[in-house]
Amino acid sequence: MMDIIYQLEEEIGSPRAVPQEAVFRTVPKDCTVFLVWRITESCTELLPRSHYGTFYDGDAYLVYSCSHPGQPAGPDVIRREIRENGNGEYAERHVHAWAGGAAGGAGGALTTLALRRASQLLAHVARPLVLHRETATRESARMLSYFRDGIRILRSGAMNGGPRLYRVRGHRPVVLQMEPVSWAQLASDGVFVLDTANLIVLWLGRAANLIEKTFGAKIAYRMARGPEKGMLVRRIAIAHDGYEQTLPPADRELLNTLLELRSRSMRPPSPVSDTPRPARLYKVTQPPRTSPIAMPSQKPAARLEEIKCAPLNREDLREDSVYIIDGGSRGVWAWVGSSAPVGEARGALAAARGLARAKRLTGPVATMVSGREPLEFAALFHMWSWADARRDIRVRAARSATTKLDAVSLASNAWLAAEAQVPDDGSGSLRMWRVRGEAEGGALQELERPQTAAFYDQDCYLALYTYHTPTGDQTILYYWMGGSSPNDLRNLGAKEAKDLCIKLGRLPIQAWVYQGKEPAHFLQIFKGRMITYIGSAIEYDPSGRRVVPPSRALIRVSGQYAREARGVEVGRGGLTRGACYVLREGARVWVWCAASATGDEREVAKNMAASDHTLVMQGKEKHDFWNALGDRRPLLVASPLKEVERPLPPRLFYISLGAAGQYSFEEIISFSQYELAPEMSAILDAHAAVFVWLGAHSGPRAKDDARAIAQCYLANDPAARDPETPILVISQGREPPNFTGFFPHWKTSMWKGHKSFNAIVSVLEGKAIVRGSNSALHNGNSENRFDQHEKYPLSVLRGPKEHMPQDVDPLTKELYLTHDDFVSTFTMAYNEFRSLPLWKQKELKKSVGLF
């Protein structure tokens, strides 16, 4: 705890002790609590709950949260005592120092002021915690998680009574007041609310996402609502990007006085996908002083020594050192070891902020001590062992569960299905196909005996599994790719899998599975007997209708339960280790077990042998075993006993779609089912697998690009994730329990009364809402070809070819006009123009200079 206080003193440049403010003396030290203070130079004001979530850019704020680990935090937290007794029960404490980016260069002074007050709060709490330095409009996902209805960032010096412009951004919406009110503030991928004395204008960018449009409509309604609930005192006009001229005359005239429509110019959507950049680990070192006399003004700056880039491991962090982790878009983190030198610990926060400035990273900066790492920090590391006493109980129960894993039992115990990653016990029906390469004529070859559980690493297979649930049949379509299968075969199989899914009405859950990374349920289907052999199935059965195992093979077995059991034929191309092996030589079978093998591992190996066998223990081998093994004896290498994994809790990310192939991901911390909406698509990262959830109204692009979205997520994860992590795509209304179990208190009836964006607009229309005539856009997700193109002024499109924007097709320049410009140029709407004969379209384009 003192290490972080020293860091603050180092950061704010105050060598003297900072007096403790009386306002912090009432903060409970060992209770769950949530508090917010507004900070000024003269005072620290504890805000009432009604002011939570509102921030002024000319002020600084402190947010203090203390909660049980893994439990929701925020204004609704109930005060309860926390007893930290050393057995895994501890409080999760966070302090967020937020400073506005006020004009005039006051941002640095506000930051210093916020950190100075934070040092006083930390001195009072005197407990290990995580300190976050927050940047306005770049707040951390954890800070946004406290405010379910989002936050509002307002201008401190804004004039009352004049028109005000706000931008609505994000899934936990950030409502940002913009100044001045001008076209320069608007962007085609944004949602804006223009607040005037008599009219609220909701302006919707053509590339804005549906979630932000929905939030924008709700915020506009709240602004227009009077003191009496449900009564509107001001009208609302909905203006679509490029369709402003379709507003009613009075509203169009009012909008024109504030934003001159003739001078309309629009910023294009900003790219949402950053170049993948792995996390980097730096060690903080304190250089020796060059001066024999230590002067306060001669404090040497800490040096950063780059250690490695991702993948990072917990073992890379030594308790006697201080490290800085550059997580890119997920923040910069300072980690202080329990026995780190005081000098290095004091400079940790300053070193982290210095690295962020040097790399021009605008995200949050945080610092913590060893043992109090939050989930978003631990997720930057590979196989971090998560310390959570409550979750440990669930994980152990899931691992040891051998009964009641049928679909009916798991439907009422979804948490068990989620931790075990099985929706049922694998007793359903199975159909399998092998993907035939182009040399075999392509297409799929259905297998006669799918339960054989034999695979070949040069092949690809489709497995269609159906099981019964209390609500009806559920189907999963697994696409398995062998580790040595060529890319053209994988691509062909992906196409066949997509076609089969469409043929089945897009009802199945789609799962992409790679050799060696199979999820637990896939292994459970084969009852713990899945074996992958070297080569291709047609080498043993040219007809391709059966997958015949080779008569001679050495198989490495891993896993302690049927849903973990994998068998892999051992080749001569490298050293592998295993606790148990199965040796097959014609009709004879041996099961060899290392001395370190557990009883469960031995049972798994005997089950995989699937026939009469001879059990051989390490050190008690007989001559017939060695003779059968022959020259493969060096391949028989025992592995040490593995520690039980303590996986990280799942994480939820909201997906934003940008230009083709571009996606961004916004993390939602402390999530529940309420975070999901039919208009959105989301990533649930269960670490061993990635789920893509598609809302019923998420749009065709999200549904078509689901796998590409998951692959982009894995590629952009700064933790350098395995690109062969299993991907499962599920649709709203058909969620299996191994997905719903990650959400507390899942309700199948959640969205029965859900109001879509179109419904919200319709409800508002019944309350004196007015809107333009572009009704085609009112579903929120426009699939109109015309509205999918970038828009440019008419003068640019009429200009010389060398000055034409690169994305403009010279043969269809008319598609790059806004609707209003199109109508004023062609005296007709685009749909009417498109219905004309091609020769007539060309003549019209020539006449207006667009051909």
C-alpha cells in the first residue's frame, strides 16, 4: 500500500507529507462501498448519488470502489463488511483519478490535483488497491462499468440557454458535450443530439451503429420529457445523415439557422481496427546518481528495459522488481513486486505515464501491487492462475463431476455446464462427413461409422451433433481441421460447413475446431476415445466412407476425464511428453503409464485402448513390450505431473463494425444478460474458447462475418492469443447452457418485451415526434446500397480524376452523393433514378457532370 502512496508523491513532485483531508476520514476501510468526490484546488466535495456519472471537463474527480472480487460494483453496491482472513477472501479496491481535458492547458494541473487527493485517500484506506489514472473520453472499461446508464462529460463554461450539441458513444454510453455547434463536430459514424429551446434534434450518422442510435433516441426522449413522467414539453425531430432536407419546413429552417445546410461537410468514419500489437513487458531500473550531492531537482528518471513481448507469463514478474506492461488499447500498467526496492516502486506510476506519453497512448494508466491484479491485467498474460476462492469451488466441482451431465440436469445447473464446457453428456445423435479435396472431386463424404472416433491430421471433418433439451432439439455443427491439413482443403471445408448450416436454416451452433484444441464437449461426444493419426484416411480406405485406424501406432494420451481425453499418434518428428501411451501392434495392445501418472490418467488411457490390453507401469516393462515398440523407444518420454489450471473468469466484449474487414471491441466488465441486446453482437471470451453471440437484429454482415470477427478479436488481443482457439457462433434464442452459465440468473424471457429501434421511434412518434421522409432508414441498420458508400461534396465528384478520392468508382459517382445532394442534382430520389433504363441514367449523369 505504501508503495503506491510513494508513487503518487513521486508523480506530483511533493517531497513533504500531504495532510489528510477530513472528508476521507469517514470512508469505511473494510466494507463494500462506492463513493465519488469532485476535486477543486480549495475543497474536496463528496457528491450525492444523484450526481454520479456527471463530470465537468474543468474539474477533477475521485471514484472509489470496494467490492467482493468478481461481484458487480457501483452505486448500487450494498455496504457489507469484508473480512480478509488470508484464505482467498479479499476485497477488490479501485481508485480512479479522473481529470477533465479543459481548454487552456489546464489538463496537467487537474491531473496533479487529482493524484494529490488520491494520495490522501490511499493513506486513509491503507489497504492494497489498484490506482487508475483516467483520461476524459478514454475512460477504462472498469470505470464505465460502474455507471449502467453511462456517463456525461459536460463543458464547465458552457452558456446556459443556448443550443447544446452532444455526441453519444459506446455501449456504456459516454455523452460528450461538443463546442462549438458546427458541422465540424459531426461525423458520419456518430450519433448526436442537438438540444435547443423548442426542439430536440436527433442526428443519426449513416455509419453509426444501432446500439448508439437506440441510446441516442432514449437520451433525446429524456431531454424532451417534462417534470411529469411521460409528458413531452419539447418536440423531437430525427434527422438522418444526408437527408436533412427531408425534415418538415419549420424544423429544417431551425436546423439551418444552427447548422447551415448549404455548407454541410462531414467527417468520414474513423478506422476502428488498429494494427495488432502484442503487449510488451518493461523492467524499471533506477540509474545511479551522477552527482555526489543529492539535490531535490536532480531526481534521476527511471529507465525502462524491454524484457519481452507477448506472450507473457506470470513467471516473468519477479517479486523484487517493478515492471511496466504496455497493453496498447487496453492501457499501460505498472506492477510492483512485494519486495521491490522503494526507489523503483516510487517511480512506477511516473514511468508508466512516461511510457504512455512516449508512445502517444491516450488510454488509462494504472498501478498495483503484487497479489491485487485485476482481471483486465491478468488477461494480458498466458495461463495466469486466477486466485478466487469462490470460483475455485465451482471449477473443482465441474472438473470432478462425473454424473448429472445430461442436458436436462445441465439446463437447471447452467453454471456447471459453463465451467465444464459441456451442454450435455454426449449421448445425442451424430453424423459425420470427411471433406474431400479437389483431387477426390471435392464436396463431402458421409462416414458410415461416425462413432469410430478416429481422425487423421491431414484431413478435415464435419460433425453434426443433435441432442434433446427441455425446450426442444439443439444442434451443433463442428468443423474440425487437422494440424497438417492444407489451407485449400480447410477453405473448401469452411465453404461446405457454411452451405450445410444455411441448408439447415442457420439453426445449428457453428463451431470451428482445430486439432489439439478441441473443446470439452467435442471430446465428450466420442466418450474419451478420440485419436488423431498421422496421414489421411484414404490411405487406409480409398472409398473414404470409413475412417480406419492403422494397425500399428504409438499413441500419446492426455487428460484425466472423458471430456479432456485426447489421443495423438506420435511421429518421429520431435520430442513429446505424456503421462500415458497406448501401443497398438496388430491385435495386441499395451497401455504404458509413467510413474507420475495419476489414477484418473491411467483410467483414461485404458478407456482409450478400447479393447483387451496389457497394463505396463514405468520400470516394469517386459521384453514383448520393448520388441513391439522397436525403434520408437526414444519417443516414449514421461511427462511431469501438471498443476490443476485455475482459468480466468470470462470476459464480454461489444463488437463495432467499421469498414469491410474492420472491427473494434469494447469490454464490458461485471457483465450480466442485461448487457446483451437483440441489436448487437458480442464476444464472450471464455479463454479456452471464444463465443460470438448474434442478436436477432444484429444485421446480415455480423452474421456472415461471425468467424472473421472472432479471428480479428484473437489477432488484436495484445496477449498474443493462439489463432487456433476454438470459435463458437450462437444466435439469440438458441443459447446452450455452457454459454448462459457464464451469466448470472439467465432468463429465456428476457427479450420478450424488448423494443427495437424502430419501435422506440414509433412510440415517440405517438408523442408529437416528427421525422424526415426517409422511412427506409428507421430500422436503424440500413442495408440500402446507396447509403453504404462514403459521401463527398458535388464539387469534389465533378473535379479532375487525379483529385478524386481513392474509394470513388468513376463509373458510379452518383452513389457518393448524399440523398439531399442527389435530389437537388437529379431532381429525383436514387430509387427512382435506379429504375430508369441504363442509357437514360448515363444521359442524366452526363448532363450533371458525373460521367
